[in-house]
Amino acid sequence: MKVSDWLRKSAALLDKWERVNRSKFVKVWKVKDCPKEIMDCFENHDDIDYIAFVPESLRDDYLRFLEQPHFGCCNVEEHDVVGGKVVVGYHS
């Protein structure tokens, strides 16, 4: 997915992020529990294990559990979105 498409979709999700961002917590979903609007941003759902939203207030903090191999045994991607970043952990 193009970054511009991702940002456009992320802007539509801003209301969902506001509560998480205000609470200053990292929100982690198992792929099966992730909101459909977020999953629709990814082409291949089969290889994703976890998705996390990191609010802007925690963007620069060192969060070891979101690194490879902890969060994704094969690959971890970060995507900037409105209000923070989304971290995706893949198993292959």
C-alpha cells in the first residue's frame, strides 16, 4: 500500500486513536481482534501476528517488546499515522 493511501485511511481512523492517544497507552491487537478498518490497510493478513498503535506521546520511547524477534519473529514494520505510529509484527 502506498504511504499516501495509508495516511488517507489513517486520517479516517483518528477518532479511534484519540482515546488511546489521550490515555498514553500502547494498544496491541492480535490480528483476529484488530478492527476491520485497520486490517483493510494491509494486503496480506495471513502473515501478520500482531498490530500495535503507539500514540504520539510514546513515539520516541524505547519499547523493546515491539522489536524483532519479540513482536514479529520475521519482520516488524512501522507506519506513521495521524496521532502516532502503527507497528506490525509478521511471522513470515
